[in-house]
Amino acid sequence: MKRIFLSVLSFALFSLSVYAQSINYASINKEDVERMNFEILGKAADNYLVYKEVKGNHRISVYDHNMQLREEVPLTVLPKRDDLLDISFYSADNRRYLLFQHQEGDVVYLKSVPIEANGRVLEKPSVLDTTMIAYKTDNKIYSIITSNDGSKLMAFKINKKDKSLFRFTMKLFDAGLQPISESRFSLPMEYKGDYLTGYSVANDGSYAFVKYHRQTNGNIVDAALIEKPAGKDEYTEHRLNVNDLFLDDIKLMVDDANNRYLLSSFYSTKKRGDIEGLYVYGLGKNTGNVAFEKTTLFDADLQKRARGRSGKSAFNNFFINNIIVNADGSFTVASEELYNTNDWDRWGYWGGWGPGWGWGGMGMGMWGGWGPGWGWGWNRWGGWWPYSYYSPFFYRSYWWGGWGPGWGGPRWGGNSQQFNAGNIVVISFDAQGNKTWDNVIVKSQRENNTDGSISYQVLPGSNGSRS
């Protein structure tokens, strides 16, 4: 069954009645400036809630079913801007939670507080975890991931003081943010060679991510899926068979219905070569059985439809956004053309280990936002952040806004940037990893100094499927 992807053409909130086929748009609010950070929290009772932040002022906008603004509710539970490290949201069991990290003295706190259907916060924040550090940090300590069914939330941190041995601490919570378990393990790393990405948690609490080795020329030449079952401190490393391929950004999705993990990546067969096709990999969860490991070459017809022209370079500006899984084990990989006005090439954005190098580095990253996109483990003044978030490829910044608050970004008087989001390419596979169909959704979007109002998002259908 083909999936329909909703393209978000601008920051316009709407409710859609299936029977009446009508769209209700929110009126323009003068307080909603271009550089606003936002997160659509969804429907709560008869309201639609949207978090907004402008210049350190946080609020919840409450809309009725016709998208008329009912009220702007200030968020007063958050600490001052200099101490606030990160904000995220979690929805489960028809409740919505605000999660935030902040520093007091030598302690970083991870806290949560429920948001009522009227947008108000009526309880005091609860402490989920703490970390003692010996420095003033600008970066978040904890990373938050949730299971596909929303029943589990995992907060994890990685201590990288020993650059050759990363120490993981994971805390698993249920839908009510009550603690279930805490786990620890250490992972050997090769400095300036090994990287991590794709952190995921399964519905049963199992934890998985991808470890890969990237050469200085930008090519991924070695990769493995790291799997840690729920309730255990031991992990298993499943190496991918990519000896003859050079992978790009590797995406991971948990297929809970079929008890397996799915990985996908663009690939080339030459060093720093053009993108030639798509690599897919399926692994049985907690079994180590490889379900499939296959490549799909992009033919001339798909290349032409993707960019309006043929040629091996047609997919060089495309990046995978989603892996969407069906109950029968079939799945769909969605990618999008993403680029900015700077001259750059696909193999040049990985940069180095200093601030401002590569995507997501101190505001110089093409799609990096405030938070996970800040650098590759170095603080802004030079020096090692032992708990800094490690993945170098967080170019999506749907609500933290765009080019980042670091040096060189427009928020601090740097050069203007234009972000572009082009066509969407959708490729579907059966349960054995064989391609079944493809489609191209033609679109063209651009915005100055932010990527927060372009691109698309995938919405859950009424039956739990993605549409």
C-alpha cells in the first residue's frame, strides 16, 4: 500500500475534516516572527497546542478546532536562558510532557512536567536524572528517544572523557515517566575514526544504534549495528557486509511488529563518488539472524524523475529522512533533496574536529540547530566536552530553527543563507528487501536563514500506520 507524505509548505497550522474536506488555517500572529522556534504538540481534548519560543520567551499557543487562537499561555517553569540547555516534548496516554535540561552549579538536571489540555503547567517539575560535571556547559547532557508505540522513553548520556572508550548510561521510563530500569556499558572507539548515529529504543525497551568508521575523505568503510537487549548491560555488535560499498548517512528503524531492525543508506562504489543506489539491511532483534542485505541501483528513469534530468549525480543532494514500516514487514524509504546556497559537495560537510566544521558544527552546519547539532565533541572555546552529543549528522532542525546560534550564523550577524528542500523520492520494499515500487513527489521550497519552515513531516494515520 502506498503511503502519502504531507509536504509542509509554510508554518500554517490546520485541522482537516475527512468528511467535509475543509482546511482551517490559523490567523497570522504578529508575535510569530521568522526566527521563532516551534513544536506542534497536537490535539489535547478540544484544543490544538503549539509550543513557541522567541528570544528566550516560551509559551503554549492554544487553538480551537477551527484553528482560532484561544489563549497564549506563558511557560514560567523554565530556568533563565543562560542555564537552559535543551527542551523536548513527549506524548503518551493522551498526556503531553515538557522535558528540559538545565545546569545549577556543578549539576545538570533532566526534568519533566506535564502540560494540561488548556496549555497550562499545574505541577512542579520532577527530576528524572542528574549529572555532576566540573565545568559550565552550553550543550545538553542527555539525549531523549522514544519507542514507536510511545510506551517507552529513554534518556541516555555518553561520557567521552576517555576518547577511546565511551561510557553509556541509559535510564528507561514508562509512558507516565516512571523509571523502569537503568543500564551501563562501555564501547571501544577509535579517535577521529569511529562515530555513532541512529539511536533507537524498541517497544520492549531494547536499545540500538549504529557505529561506523569514516575515513578522512568522507567515505564510510566499516559499520555495525550495536544491540543491547532490555534489562541487560551487555551489547552485541553485528557488522555490516559493506566491503565493496561506500555508505553515506546510515538510518536505523526498529520494526517492532516483525521483531527486527532495518537499516538504510545511500551508497557509491567509488571513493567520494556519486550516489548510485540504496543499501538496505534487516536483522532479527535479539537473534542476530540477517533477514536480508541488499542494494538497489537507481536507474536512469528514476534519476531523471528525481531531479528532472538523468545522470549519476542526480541523487547527490538527497538525504534519507524516514524509514516507514508496515505490519506485513514491507517498508518504505523516503528521501529529500536538501541543499543551501553555499558551494559545497556531499563529501565535504564532514569537516574535522574543531567547532564550526561540518554539518551541525557551531551553527556552521548546513541543517544544524541549537542542541544536538553543536559540534563533534568540542566546546566553543576549544576543549573536550565529556558528555557532548556525538552524532555528527543531525541536519534536521524542525523546531530549533535553522542555522544555529553559534559563530557565523545569521542570529549573530553572519552571512545570510538560503535553505532549499526539493523533491521527495519514495522507494518501497517487500519484507525481504526487494524493491517493489518508487514514486517522486515534485516540490520546491526555500527559506532564508532557517530550515524550520520547509521540508515535510510524516503523520500517523488513524490505524497507527504512517501517512
